[in-house]
Amino acid sequence: MLKIGVIGCGAIGKEHIRRLTHLIPAAEVVACSDYFIETAEETAQLYGIKTVYKTGEELISAPEVEAIVITSVDATHASYVLAAVRMGKQVFCEKPLAQTADDCEKIIAKEVLQQRKLVQVGFMRRYDPGYAEMKRIINSGELGAPLMIHACHRNVSQGKGFTSEMGITNVAIHELDICRWLLGEEYKQAQVLKVRQSACSAKGYDNPQIVLLEGENGSRIDIELQVADAYGYDIQCQVVCEKGTINLPDPTSVIMRSNARCSVGLLTDWADRFIEAYDIELAEWVKNALAGRVAGPSSWDGYAACVVADVLNRSRGKNEFLPVVMMDKPELYK
Ligand code: NAP
């Protein structure tokens, strides 16, 4: 049994506590904390969690907590991850690993110092059966080399305080990871472009934006990013290979015929769209954490996504590609 402490009892924090509690018999959530203690107390009551800690730091150092799940807001991730690694505890951190590549480097340095991988990043799309099948086909070589990816991320709304930069570091970060994973290569250069703005998007941030990337083998990727005001939560991905294309399947949905129309419902949020991916992701993390290993997306993957996110945000308004420069990959992650 893996005894887990969860930091951050908001939307995804509660979702993960629910799946750890009800779907994963080898996991027990023994502690939780939140910026607002009332939120943590309510969550503890809802899921029968024994202990509520006032701070994430107290939870991380609590002796009964063997592994940590970080589901607090982005700005808090890096310091909680560092504290957990310092304690030598396994940690699952929701994306992004940090808000800058510099902070990811500090986490990598700590793991390298301990000669031990302890961190998994919440890039759950790698566990989605659709993306996994795309990866299998690419790796099989059946369709030849991948040449291009056309991707799109359309969402309904964002919370207060959202910025153009967060469109990259918080939202497109999923695409930055999954495209890199599908292609099996790092990025060479990147830029973000502002396009004609949607009339209903005058909220103080760029929407839509287009991300352009070049892989180190010359593949090209375009990502349409509509973080708000879209018709639903719609994630698309097409990989163009030498001998054919591979498309991410849409989630299963019944087809209704009525009033001389044929229609299919669309999902409106990430929790439903990727429910299966999250279930598999956390079950795998628990299994591997119990065996003392990290088999999913590592600190290196979190770092790689943050490096390109930093480059993209620096490129805003410049109208040119900027190079993506990464540190040498430590032996630990090879
Ligand atoms: P949320 O609903 O705002 O929840 C975040 C929670 O963290 C809130 O309860 C917040 O409290 C709390 N918090 C803020 N500062 C804290 C601190 N210093 N220590 C402990 N708790 C703190 O946001 P969310 O949608 O659940 O997102 C949480 C994280 O998960 C984000 O990093 C996000 O990027 C990630 N996420 C990932 C996915 C995915 O697809 N993998 C999907 C959704 C979210 P207050 O509300 O009281 O400030």
C-alpha cells in the first residue's frame, strides 16, 4: 500500500484523490493540504483522509506520508517538488513541472545529486489509448518517417488572471510534450504567432495563438491554441508520415438523429476527455512508486517542455523562430 499526501485540493486535486481512493486499491490518501485549510478539511471529510496539514511543507515531511501528489497551482510546483526530492520521497507533480526551465534544472540537479529519479510529471496524454496507438504506429515504421504534426487545442474558458504566457506554460505544454514524445526528438527552433483575434476573446490575453516548431530532424509542427471561447474541449492531432497519416480518435459518443439532423455531443472539459488517461497514469505511477522507480514522464521531460515554453514566450511579437537550447542530458535520464 502506498501512503500518499496530496497538496492542492482544487479541481484536479479532488479528481486525483477520488481515483486514488476508489479506483486504485494499492493507494491510500493519508494526508492532504491546501492554501485554504477549509478546502483541505472539506476534502478530507469527503474522502476519509486522516490528516490535514496546514502547509505543503509540513505534509511533505510528515513521517506517515510515503509519496506526494502535487495538484496545487502552477507557481507552487517547483518548490514542493524540490522539498519532496530532498526528503527522498516519490512525487507525482501535475504539469507544468515548474514555470521556468531554470527551476526545472534545479530539480534535475537535485535528482542527479541523489542519483535517483523520484519525479513523475502529469503529462497524462501519454497514457491516452489514442495517443498510445499513434505512438505505436510511428515506432513500428509502417508509415515511414513522421514529417509533420498538425495539432489543435480548443477550450471553453479560463479562470481569472490568465495570461498569454500561460497559454503556453499551462495549456500548450501538453502539446509541447506529446509532439516531442510522438516524434521521439527534441525541438530545434520555435515561435508563437498572434493571429486575428476572436471578437469574443477580448480578455487581456492572446486568443487564438499559433505555435510553430521545428524538430531536430527537420519535422514541422503547427499547434492552433484557442484557450477560451471555443465550442467545446476539442483536442486534435494529425501526424503526417511518408506513407500515410495518423489521426487522434475523437472520444466515443453516440450519434443522435432527430428533427432532420444528425448530431454528436462534444465534451467541454479535460476531466472527461482524458478520464481514462488519468486513471491509467495514476495507477501506473502508484505501481512504479511502490517498486521505487519512475517509469512515466520524468523531470527531464518536464524540463524539455519548459525550455521550449520559455523560448515560445520569448518569441512573442518577434515574428521569427528562436533556437531551442537544452542542457546536456544527464546519464540518469538516458
Ligand atoms: P484549482 O482548481 O485552482 O486548484 C488548485 C488548488 O491549489 C486550489 O485549491 C488552491 O487553493 C490550491 N493552492 C493554491 N496555492 C497553494 C499552495 N501554496 N499550497 C497548497 N495549495 C495551494 O486548479 P486545478 O485546475 O485543480 O489545477 C491544479 C494544477 O493541476 C495546475 O498546476 C494545473 O496546471 C494542473 N492541471 C493539470 C491538468 C492535466 O490535464 N494534467 C488538468 C487540470 C489541472 P485556492 O483556490 O484557495 O487558491
